[in-house]
Amino acid sequence: KAIFIFFFLTSSFALVYIPLTFSNIDTSVFLIYNQDHKLCVEAQTSNYVTSSPCNYKNVAQKFRWISEHQLISVSLKLCLGVSTKVSWTPVTLYPCDTTSALQQWECRNDTLFAIQGTDLYFNYGNRNEKRIMLYHGSGAWSRWKVYGTKDDLCSRGYEDMFTLKGNSEGAPCVFPFQYDGNWYAECTTVGRSDNWRWCATTRNYDTDKKYGFCPLNCKFLQQLWDTDPLSNIQYQVNSNAALTWYQASKSCQQQNADLLGITELREQMYLTGLTSKLTSELWCGLNSLDFNSGWQWTGTHPFRYLNWAPGSPSPEPGKNCATFHPGKGAKWENQECDKKFGYICKKGNSTLNTYIIPTGRLLNTTGYDKSAVHVVIHLFHRYEQAYLTSLIGLRPETYFWIGLSDLEEKGTFKWTNGEAVKFTHWNSEMPGRKVGCVAMRTGIAGGLWDLLTCETKAKFVCKHLALGVTPPPVPTTTPAPTCPDEWGSSDQRSVCYKAFTKGDEKKSWAEAQSFCVAIGGDLASISSLKEERSLQRYLSQPFLTVGYTEPNNYNGVEHCAEINGNTRMRWNDVHCDEAYYWICQVKKGIQLKPEPTNPPLPSKFLTIDGWLVNGDKQYYFNTNKMPMDKAREFCKKNFGDLTVIEGNTERRFLTKYVDSYFIGLQVSLDKKVSWMDGTPVQYVAWAPHEPNFANNDENCVVIYKNTGLWNDINCGYPTPFICERHNNSVNATVAPTPVPVRGGCPDSWLLFENKCYKMFGFKAEDQKTWDAARTACQGSEDGGNLATIPNEKVQAFLTYHLNNLPMDAWIGLNDINQEQMYLWTDGSGLHYTNWADGFPLTGYEGDRDDCVAIKIRPSKEAGTWRHFRCSSSKSYICQANTNPKYSLPPSTTPAPRIRYNNSSYFFIETKMTWKDAQLICQRQNSDLASILDPFSQSLLWLQVSKYKSPLWIGLNSNVTDGQYTWIDKFKFKYTNWASGEPKQNFGCVYLDLDGMWKTGSCEQKYFPLCKHSDVKPPTEPPQLPGRCPESLETPWIPFRGHCYHFESSSKMNWAKASLTCLQLGASLVSVSDAAEAHFLTENLEPLESKAPTFWIGMYKNLKGDWLWLDQSAVDFVNWNTGEPSSHNSEHCVEMYSSSGTWNNAYCSTYLGYICKQPKSNLLSWFGKGLREQFSFSAPFMEKHCHHYWIRW
């Protein structure tokens, strides 16, 4: 037959259009225009904003967005704002403050422009005033456009401009920024002899010296691109950057490029050579962020070539972005998109073309004229298949619909034109057992068929007969008997099957058989292996009851059978009273009878408040999942308790109503059982191999619906529960809640909220694994367990006392019994968590790390939780109940002064304004308190709860140049802002009752919290005269009299790193004091994703002495806890990016590294002299230094 094939690729045939365009936000300068006045806004001075005839050349009329809601005057480098949110307030200019609500503007419908969150509008001219005013009216004088357009002011916008090269790891520009005493609202060439446009990445370049080059169109930026001579495609390798995938993608788009897409082997080989000197991962454009499309490149790059590293893409959730890894043979790996790496941009003729993907749903295409066109193609043989593959195989789309589906009968595929299926070309693991429609793949799997849901959107292929060709007549046949709708057909017999798996409706074997008989059939029977395979298509649940008995007869009571609906189709005999889904069979062609319905429970068996009456007892089935203590509390409030099951009859009665519910049985540590209400245990019904007391913390019991048998479980596991009460107990007086036994704690234990706590593991030999730590706690004289943290107060109490522990401390939380189900080992409910950022992990790492510890270092993360391998040795915290045999310490009033960490704190119980509070503190040789870490934060919050009043602390942006810095001059690193803070225009900060920092009016009156520190705050080290080298490839950051280069992209062993620094005129870094160590840590923290550790210049010589490579004196060290270790051959020193602490390691390890050299005008013996003394060739130096380090 002659066949014409059509590809529906143009918009005239498309059912849905998805324009995939990359449109960067227009961030350019603009004039603010009022159409009614025909005037533009002009900022004549900071206090006088008016309007005048529009003039593009007048810089006073130019504005631009510098954040999502802030407008800056390009001429004055100040932001538009108001002094108060009151109508008829002048609009003036202020130093830009991202925290000020009085500088936040937003667009409204129909070109209105207002202070954010108010109905107060930017206004001019309605009262003949000369200035721009804030006004509640929304007339024509409050409507503003971008001059020369019909668009509102928000048609121009702001987006982070990510820098290139420089020394800021690709961080975005910050506008306005200060350089050499002047403010800049745009990128500038000032200060550069090469005319490259640059910006600062912090507000004050003069202080921080952090900068990068702006990705603006100019000829100079072409130097940053490498061109493939064969394809003329350009690549930009930003190995020194540290951006998330989204930021990297935006950085490329800002250069009219895409993140890297690799479409063929030759391109892969070119990039492998281009990045051969690098070892760190680099973001590329591969991602699976569109969960309906799988992995794909950004831009227009087709996904037709694969080069995944072994084990990638890994299945962990969240790893939806890919990296190009030069250190692993340039293979690809999937990572979390929020990690920070370098990246590669790509641009060429195909980049950033706007294109349209016409798509259609298979079920929506049937409206075409089938007399002319078969809607989607049907294929008869491999030659037609090969022809189609050649046409679509290299297209960028993923799928093309063909006319095959099993919609009419699950598992039986038919062509849409009714012709027989004589040829298939399935992809691996296809078609599976789901109902769907068939599409042909493109790319590396080009031509193979996948089964998709019919609602998936894809291109499609059509064909019809050539002119003059007619199809053969279809022979008439007598229709064979068919199966009812939603029933499946047997391949061996004239019967139909249906699995009944709806909701929670399950039945015993007898109930299922009765159901099947009632509709005209029986429970399914299986007569052969082929029929079993046929039946497998209809099983979607793991177990279903079938009419076949195969004895194992466990305990002599298993006389019915179930079948496992997985690929193995195993049978198992079970108790006939167990409830499962079921499969019925009927003869083909039969008219089904109506399905029987379960009669509703007669209302006379329910009490008014919903309790089920059975004899003298009433039961309440609570489906809300709670830990046992909360469940029992609920029952007692309703005059009952968790249920007591006293015999088999009662057990079977309850089984009809439950799934997995708490009952009132408890298991003690010695495996003895008792009913919680004191009823003697005369009957038990344990499931096989139960109670197993898994993880030694399963002390409560649940009853299962399927069997009615019992299983022990951790009391903290959230579970539904059954309450029980007697008829005569209803409306009785509720028993009062037992008063906790008051008592004290043993010596050296800490009392808090009627619990005793003690920290262990101050010495390495006292640290234990999680299980050994729990055993030690339980073995204490008064019994106990690893600590449970039920709320914020206990968390704060423990955090405050952790400061002296040398390492992280075990607590009782774990997911040993079930992955990602974290439970307290003492059975308490999990009502509060304090996970560190990024935890708990899922996937492989999370599966291995089952036990939870509270973190001690770095200090900014102190008190947060993370999981570790249970076999790790750590400090630990024990908890025990108070005991009356120990005297209870006398109650005390809050101490007038609290000593902590070289500081003393005191409270003045008189409410006053912030200014008065600071004055009264100063009179006592103190300041309002600075809070420098989570330890002191925890201590002070506990004090706030005692005073039951907020407290002023030492933050007031009004007296520190608009920024929040501590009034006592200590470094502002740790913060504990409440959600959305700082958000008010009020510059004064108080510590609230919930422990969070909040801003408020400085005239509000609170108690002062004063602090006297025994140590002086560190002063900002002065920048000594001199310059650092200017290099695009090797950025340097100045600090005091030296320059520093942080290399995170090209990892090396210690010897090669020291040689590389030497070739740069520098040395591996030495650290002279805490200020320098702090500077290094601040710059390493953003690089942690790329390089968790960096080489420094310390090494151990043959005598065992630790020395600096640049021969500086070793008069300062910053070893991590337990370091340096005594492991053989660990003779070189690395620095942790997260904390700045040191660890000795094998010199052959490949790490990042830090180089250090004096500023240019300070070069003396170390610079010029050292290079003169060692003026060998690079190969000679590498060879001999390498051998030298092996001898050490």
C-alpha cells in the first residue's frame, strides 16, 4: 500500500502551545512618567523630589530597581522612601536599607504605584504642590509609567547580576556600593586601567575588597570564552565560582548563553580536554526539574548523548540537577540543585532561540477526519519502524504518539484503526501492567516504544492511504462473548477476573466468597501457570484472597489461601478470618448481578458521643494518629482508658473495626506485660515471633486488623487507638491527673522541669556508641535513658550546658526500626524537632545514619540535630526521673548577675525605652547585651521566661549607620531573627518571650538586658598599604598586609599545591592569629559544597615538630577536637571549610588549597628573594618537592 506520513509539528496542528523562551528581566535605567501632567520625576536633592519636563540626558530623572521593591536614584545613589506611612507625606531619598518598610514599593493595577502593603500612592499635582507626595487617592495624578512606553514601573525589574572572575566566587553585585568614598548604583570602570566594568559584591568595597566583573555586553568579555575551532561553539568555564544550579543558569542567561549541554561524543572530548586541569564538579544544564519529562538539557540542546558516572543518576529525592565532573573522567553526576559549584556556559548559533513545542493529548486528537487521516500512525513491520526511526530519532522532542493502546482491555493492545497487532518494538521494562497509550522514543532510545499515561502531552505522527488506494474489506465475524466493563479476560478459559481493591474494604475468605456468589461468580481459581500469568495483570495490591488452598497450616488454623501480586505470584495459606482484598471470577458473557452492600451499623449501638456499645463495654475508635501518652490522655478525659482485651470473642469483635490501633497493654524492659489500668493479664494474642522488643524500646502494643493479633511497638509511634469504658463509668467524675512525684537529682546531675540530666564523654575514653551510651544511661543507679527533648525549653537548657563538651552528644532519637520514622527511645511522642539545615537526609547516607546527636560545633549550629552512624563514638546526655530520696533544691529567685563565658549578664526590673536602657547599662560599665552564639542565646531565653517580659538587647540600626551591628562592637555573625524580621522601620531590637529577636519602636518600654564582657571586642584589622595581583584566572583577596588565593576547583595533593603557590610567588597559607583564622573561615564557608577541606602550609618534620612552610613561628593553632591524631603518615594539615579548624591528613590526598603572599610593595626576602633562591624549572621543582615530601 502507498502510505503518506505527516508530522504535526507546526502551530496549525498543535493542540497546546508551550513557548519555551528565556527572557531576561529588563533591569535598565528608566524615567518615571505621569501621562496626565506629561512630566517626569526628578530627584534634585535628597530632600526634594519633584517633576519636570522629561529629558533622557538629565541623570537626575534616571531611576532603576536595586531590589524587588526598592528604587534608587542613579544621580544621588539614594533610594526613594518616606518618613512615615501617612497620607500627604513627602517622598524623599534615603540611604538604601533593604530592611526598611518605608523604602518598599509595589505596582498596583492600572499603573498605580504604592508603598508596599498600603493604599498610599506615589502622587503629584493634585494640590499644586511642588514635590512628589504619598497620597491615599488613586486618580490620574497617582498613575505612573516608564517614559516612552505604555507599561507600569514594574515592567522594569531587578534580578541578581552574577559576577564573573574577581574574588567573590561569582556572587551577585550589590547596589549601591561604596568605592574610594563614592557610591555607585551601576557597574563601573573606575579604578581599572583595562576599562573592564566591575561591581562590589558587598555594600562597602573599601572595607571588604570583594568584587567581580559584570556580565554586560562588551568586547572585553570575549576573553573569558573558549571557542571550539570545529563547531565555532563557545564555552565559558567558571571554575572559581560557587553558585547553585539556578544561579549558574541565570548567570549564563545574563550572557545570552545557556548552561552547558553536550549533544555528542566529540563535544564531550573537547570539554574533557578544556577542563583537564580541574578536579571539582561544575554545573551543566542537565536537569530533571520537569518531573513529567525526565532528564533534559536547558535551552535547545537535544538529550541524545549520555555520559553518566557509575551509579548516576542516583535515585535520591532532590538530586535533580547534574554536574560535569573533571575529577571523575568528565562524567556526569546528579546533585541537589542548591549545592554550590562552578559552572560552564555554552553559546552558539542555536542558543536562546525562541521555539514552540506543539503538543497534543492522544485522547483529544480524535476530532480529526478519520476518513482522510488515521489520527496516529500504526506500524505493520520492521521496515516501516526503521523508516519512522530515521525520521524522528534525532529530533529534540522526547516522544511521538503512535496509534496503539490498551484502553479497551487492560493488557490487550490494539491499533486505533482496529487492525491486528502484528509487530511491536517495546523499550526495556515495557509495557508493564498499567493501562496507557504508546509513544515512540527519540534520542538514544530512538524508535523504541514506551507506555505512557494517555494524558501526557507529546507530538504525534499521522498517516493515510495514498490517492486511489482503498483498504481491503473487513471480514464479518460473530462476536465472541466478552467480559463486563472493568473485568479482565483469561487467556486460557472463558472466564473473567476482577480484583476488588477499593479503599479499606477488606473481607474474610467466607465474606469474599459470599460476595462473589452474590454477583454471579466465585472466588478466582487458577488452573495453569499460563492462567496465573494472565491473572497477574489484574493484581495491583500485594495480597488478595483467592479460592485455592495450599497448606502450611501455621498453628493448625490456616485453611485459606492468599496470592502475592508481585512478579513471583507466590501463594500462602492464612487464617480464614483474616481480611484481605479479593478476586472474583465469572463466565464470559454473563450479566452481572448487583453487588451486595454492607448494612450500616445500627444507630442503637452507638452512644450520642460516638462510642460503640458491646455488652457492658463501650469502645471508641480514634483514627487520629497519636503517641501512646496522648492517646491515653484522650481516653481518660472521656471517662475511659486504652482498651483491655479479655478474650478471643472480644478480640474478634474489635478486629472488625480496626486497622492498626493502640490497646492498653504495655511491655516492660524485662519482657513482662501488664494492662495499663491494672487489670490482670489473663489472655494474650501475640502475632508470630512477637513481642520481639525491637531496638529494646518497644513497650506498647497494637492490634492488627488482618489478623486480630498483637505486636509490640515504640510508644512514641503515632498510631490510631481504641478507648474503652464501662457503661456505668460514663459521666463519672474524671480522675484528676496524677501529680508528678517531686524529688531531686543525684550529685552532679542537673535538674530541669522535673527531670535530671547529665552530660558524659568529656574525655575520649568516656565517649561511646549510641547503643553503649543508652545502656550506660539505663544502668545508672536511678535508671534512665538517653535524653529526650520534648520542647524548646529543654532544648535551650541542654544547649546552654553543652558548651564545654568536646564533641557532638548522643540523644535518644533514632530511626533504627523504620527508615525516616524518628522515635525517642524512651517511647515519648515526637512533638518537637531542631534539625540542622539539610537534615534529616534521605537516600543512601540517610539510611546508614540512624542515630541522632546534638551538635556542638561549629558554634553557629550548636544545639541543632543531625544523624550519624550509630557505631560512632560520641559524648552523650543521660536523662532520669527525679527521685524523692534526693533533696529538692530550694526555689530561687533569678540571680542578679549571671556569669557565662567571660561575661556577666544582669537584668534591670524597670521598663524603659531602648535609649534609657543603654544609658543605665553604661552607668554600670556595661552595654545592652550582645548575643554571640546559640549557647548564650539559650541561657538568656531561659531567663526571659522567668521574667515573663521581653528584654531590650544591643541592636539599634538607628545608631549604627542603618545596619544592625552590636552596640558593644562585637562581630555580628550569629542571628536569631523571628520569621520576617527585621521588617519594621523601627530600628530597636528586643528578645521576645518565644526566644526570637524582633524589631519594635525604640520608644516602647521593656526591661534592659545588660552585659559586661571581660574581653574587649576584636577590632577590624587595618588594611596595610599595598596591592594584590590582578588576574582573571587567579583572584586574590587582601587582608592586612597579605593577599590570599582560595583554590577550590583544581584539587591537588599537598606537595603539588605547595609548588603551585610557589609558582604564583606565594606559599601555602600560614595562620598567625585568631583574626587571620577568622578571615579564612569567612571566605571558606561559601566554598564548602565545592571543597569541604583545604590544604594549609603546616607540616610535620622527621622530629615530629609541626612547622609552617613559610618558616613563620608556630605560635597559634586551631586544631579540631581530638586533633592532631597519631595516625602514621598523616604529616600535612587541612582546614575544614565549615569551622576553620585543622586536622592532620595524608599528604597524598587531593584537596583545595590556600595560597598567601605579601602585598606588592611589601615583597622582601619572602617574595623576590625566595624566588631568586629557587629559580628552578617547574618540572624540576615538582619532581624534587614531590620526592622531598615522600621522604618526610
